[in-house]
Amino acid sequence: MGTVKRLISWLLVGAVVLAIGLPINDYVHRQILPFGINMPPLDGKEMVDPRTPLTVQATGFNAQLAKVELRDETGKLIAEANGENSVTLPSPLAFATRHTIKATVVRPWFRQSQTREIAFTTVKIPKLEGPSLRIVAPDASVTLQFDQPVGEIKTSSDLHLAVEPDASRNTVKLTASDYDQDHTYPVQIDWETVSGVPLPPLHLDLTTAPPLTAETNLKGQANLGVALPLIINFSEPLAEQANKGQNIQIKADGGKEVAGRWERQGKKSLRFTPQPSWPASSTIEVRIDPLALKSVRGGTLEKPIIDRFTTGSDRHIFVYLDTQRLAAVENGEVVRTFKVSTGKNKTPTVTGNFYIYDRYRHKTMRSDSNIRPGQHGFYEVENVPYTQFFHKDYAFHGAFWHNNFGRTASHGCVNMATKDLNRRWPHAPEDAGWLFHWAALGVPVTVYAKSPEEVPKEQAGSDRAVPDKVSDEKKSERDTELRDSREPLVHLDPSLQKASAVAPQQSSNQ
């Protein structure tokens, strides 16, 4: 009986112990011996800093990381580890990439295992629109446009740049100062996101505009007539505000400014027409300040331009078609008159106010290029002496093929007597030669249909009509057809000399 009681007592004790032990075991597992994985708190996040430390840690007594994998959005394995309690994955990670961390932890004693996975995306690098090679604008700026806002920007370069982001921070203006022209500057952009994440350096090449150069058509010329316009030819088209020429100084003797009108002549030239004319027997100085003009690309002159030329006496040529006479007037006095032969009825000489704009000691003249040899109206005469063009294809020149001066005889030019190459009339007066040596580029020419009643003294004074402009378009057409057998004596513009060298003949109103 006592034995049975003792057995029952042990059974009761065992039951009590078992009843108490199960909660204790669970408590030990859950509270005293925790088990799991600590992952970076990044799951589902965007715009993660690629430099963020990525540490995965097993939690709980005797817990170990059986496997840790870091993969990118393509599934490529970036890093892995196992058999450790804590793993720090390599960084920084790639920008603008979705990453996945998968980890498994085990605790062999209790045959426990757990797997966790998180995903996150690293910050995107703002995209710069356009090429890395940029041209510095005329206002010395370069504008950078990004597809999303950017944070702080700093520059590293030999080129000093001021950084000006707009309110949205999608657009950043870089303004240069103290730079050389026609130079390319490497620039490193150190920048960050709006959240302060440093971004990989951005590299640009900024190219500045080439310097502007200029040449004047009258530089170094002497004894010019008083009506020849000044033309300034530039290496590049001028910016709009520079097209008016206000910052170009033109002065005569004693520093007196010369009045006149500025106008554009094509994209790369400015033309100054003196009004009413250049002062006679004077030295004219043209001065262009380096900062006065700017090209459309922002280039400026590297140094001042100071050109000078001189005018001769106040000369003027008058032609009277009704009497077939020419008068040479100097300083208000008629110095010579000549019989001439101007255009016939079907090819009349033009009337109006002009000036001598091109001169040749000899010139080969021919009919229009559309008229071929053998066709009616074709002619070609070589070595026409003392040729002086005053409007389009109209010119003064010697005529050794006729001796009918005082009557109309030409295709529109003003024919004059000459000894040059004159075998039929060797004793003819040298009228054309005299006019050639007396006149010069820029000497005004007035052609009247009818003679005034008096000698044109007053017409040669300061109030005479001075031509405003030769048709540049027609002159250009004529230049491309030049056919000259010898080098020209002098030209209005250097481009004419080049044209005559490649085209030795010219159609003319002979």
C-alpha cells in the first residue's frame, strides 16, 4: 500500500513539472533565446544613398547566417557571405539600380531556420541634356539643363565660373569671366542630389569664341576722292547691337568727327558713307575699340584697330550727254573739258550721281557672257586703256578703235581719246590718260542728260549731290565675271583684286 502511494506521488510531481516546464521552454525560446535576422531598414525605399552601410546580422544565441546574397535588378550576384553572425556588404552600390538582399539564419541546436528578403532602389543621377562639349555664349554663359532638380554644384577649372541655379534647380547657368578667346577649358562639376547625396563628377569642355578680326578697305590709301565709302570687313557676323557702328570713331584732321551713315553690307561688313563727303585734302583716322564690337559668337577684337587714309583735292567729274562733253572740276574750278563718246540710243549711258569705285590701267572688255562669238552684239577688245568704273559696268576708258569723239558711239561707257595702242590715230590726244592720272578712287561722277546753262562751278562745291551707294549686288555679279589681261592698278575692296586675278575678262558697256 505504501509503495502505491509513493508511485502516485511521483506521478503527480512529474505532471506538475511537465505542466510547468512547457511554458518555461517556450519562454526560453521566445524571450531568453530570441532568433531572427536584422536587415537594413531599406525595404521598399527609393532614392537610397549608394554609400549607405549594408549590414545583415543574425540574432539569438548560437544563431548564424547560413547565406547572404546581394543582387542587382538583373539578378546578377554582387556579393555573398555565409557562416558568420554579421555581414557588411560592399558599397557604394551602383546608382539608379534596384537591389535585393536575401538572408537565411539557422540555429542548429533547436533546428531553427528563417529567411528574409528586402528590396530597395539607389538614387538616380540627374541626366544632363546635350553634349559635354559646350560653346560659351556671347554673354559668356553656358546653360546646363537637367531632367530633374540638382543640389549644390561646384566647379573646378582654370576658367572662373559663377554658378547660378534657377528656382526649380533643373537649370543651372555658368557664367565665365577673364578667359582667353578661341580656347577650350576642361571643367569638372562636383555636385550632389537635392537630398545631399554626392554624385560622380561631371566633366565638360567649354570652348570660347575665336577673336573677331577686321580690315578696312581704305587702309593706307592716299589721294582718294571724297565720295568713296568706308567698308569694314569682319571675320564673323556681328551681333545685332554691334551692327550700327556707333562705337567706331572716324575723325579728320584736328580730331573733328566725320558725319555719315552706317549700314550693314552683308552679314560680315559695315559700310560708312560720309555725308555729304569726306573733307578734301585730309587725313582720316578710323579707330575701333576692342570692346566696341562683338561677333554673334561673342568674339571681340584682341587689340584696337587704327587705320588711316588720305583724301586728295576736291575733284568732281561731270558728263553732259546732250553736248558729249566731260568737265573735270577741282576745288570748284573747271580744269579740263573733253569731247567724249557716250552710249548710243539703244545702249544709253546711265544718268545720276556716282563715284569711281574701280580702276584698271588696262582691261579686256567684252559683251555680255550670254552673247557668244558670232552672235549679233558680240564684241571683245583686249587691253582697253585707262578704265575707271563709276556705276555697275559703266566706265570711263580710252577708245583706240574710233576717232568720232563728240558723238555717241558706245554701248554705254564714256569713250575718251587715247594714244595708248592707237595705231590708226597715233597723234590723238591722251584725254583718257589725263583723266586717269588726275582722278582717283572715290572721285564723284555726275552724268546729266542735258547741260546746264553755265559752267558747273557751283556744282562742284560742298553742296553737290554725292552718291549714296553703288548697287552691291550688281557689283558682285560684275566681279565674278572679271576678265582682265593685267593686274589691276588699285581696287575699292581686296576681294575685287582676287576676283580679277581668276577671271581675266569682263562684260562691259564699251
